[in-house]
Amino acid sequence: MNQPIDEFSLISNFFKELTSQQDVAVGIGDDAAIINNKTDHQIAIATDTLVASVHFPGDASAEQIATRALCVNLSDMAAMGATPKWFTLSLSMPQELVSTEWLQGFSQGLATVADQYQVSLVGGDTTAGPLTISITVVGEIPIGQALCRNGAKPNDIIYVSGTLGDGAAALHQLTESTLKKNDRLIKRFYQPQPQIDLGISLRDFASACIDISDGLIADLGHLCKASEVTALINSQALPIHDDIKQAFSEQSINWALTGGDDYQLCFTVPSNQQVEFEQWADANNFDVNAIGNMIPLDHNQDYLKIDNQTVSITAGGYSHFK
């Protein structure tokens, strides 16, 4: 039988150590955090909420849930070219999870990611209820250097980082009990790698950027709509890992286009910088691939064409309210 844990001892025992003192004047334990900010930087703020059986399988471990929750939030910082610094956590838990074992696993998962990306927990809230994790990440960007969705221009080259379709393939394996589990895919799902270093470096090259959370078609569609351009995509140029091509050859391209949960970056670079950018990316070991280019938006407002076929930006991607 679980020993009762009150809110204040929960915070003190499992989360207070996640607050570092660097740049934090007042951390966990007061009514609000106070952080020391640089005068020549702007603040970037992003919030994501993860719900059990919606954003992760109900049988996921506490550590897996925590690493996924913080990683997907950090991906938004990467897409903006921001350096993540601090985060808050709002955690709703059913009574049966309020145990030392579960909380130790959850806090360890947060600590692993927080240490890797040097971010500090500075506050939040805990409540009883269905398992729900809301994280707000705060980052810094030099004034005027943020990457946004609305800067792409005709003739810009479209790139993606990493490989696509991993998240969808992983979720397929997790939900189909008869399938042999691929450790690489399972890790990609529960601990996606937010492209922080690439995002920061892209401030020198990219005209627009977005992270791929809901699927390439949906997210690139948002970028095209904000920039008022059309994307021409070559499906044969999509970077798909060999293990997905071999195990799921029929689904692989569709997963790369619509699957979501990849948390890679999709961004555009002016064509006159293409050679310089690709040489720089190769020299710095960034895994990026050109998948198409932008053209002027036509009067029909067709934002995406894949292999010269017009695609609706609502044709793919995850939606909470379908």
C-alpha cells in the first residue's frame, strides 16, 4: 500500500533538485520563480501538454513519460533557434500513481533530459486527476534572430533534419503487440532528440523553420501558409531510415509525410546560400537533407505539391479535434 505523499513533500523530495542556481534568483518553493535575464536577448516561451493514452501509451514507464514530455517541449525551442534555459511542470496524477517508485522514475527521466540540455525546473503545480503533463519551456534568443514560420521565399531550398517516419513506425510497434520491438525506434519515440544545436546554428542560414510534430505535410503546410509560398516536395528525397524501408516498405513514405512524432526540423535556406550551407552542415556533422524548393503561391492557394501533385495541407498530420 502506498504511503500518502502530500504536495509539498512531493515537490521537495522529487523535483527540487532539478532547479540549478545559475540564472535563477528564486526557484522552487516560493509563489513564483525569479530569473535573471540578459538585456540583449528576447524570451521564447512554448507550452505543450501530454495526456496518457493520447500522446503516449498507457503502459509507458514513468521515466519514459518524463523524457518524452520534456524532449517534445524542447523541440519548439530548437525550431525558434532559441537556447532553452528554464521550464515549469504541471503534473496531474491519479491516486494509484502517487508512489515513491513512480515519482522517482519520473523525476529521474526529467533529470536526464534537463542535464543533457542544461535547463532548470523553476516551478509548476501538482494535482490529482487523469495523468497529464504540461511543460512550459522558456528560452533566450539574441534580439531579432528568432527563426519564424513566415520568412520563406520563392526559390528557397527546403531541408529536413534526421530521418522521417520514425515516430509513426515506433507508435505502430508500440500499439501492435505481435510486432518485434525495434530498440532504436522505441528510443526515438520516448526520447526524441530536440535539434537545439542545429536550431541555434540555423540563425545564420534559415529563412523559416518549424519542428515536425504533427507530420511533414501538416507542419510544412503551416510554414507555407505563414510565408504565402508553395512547397514542391520530391518524395524520393525524403530521408527514411533503412530499418523502416525494410520492415515497413509500403507504409514508409506515407509515415514520412504524415506520421508525426519525429521532432526533426523542417527549414528553408535561400538558394544563393545552398552550397555554403551544405558545406557547413557537412563540416559540422549535421544530418540534413534537401527535399524540395519553394515557388510562388498560385491563385488557388495550393500550399503543397508532392511529386507535382497538389496535396491539401489538411490531408495529413495529427489533429486533436477531428
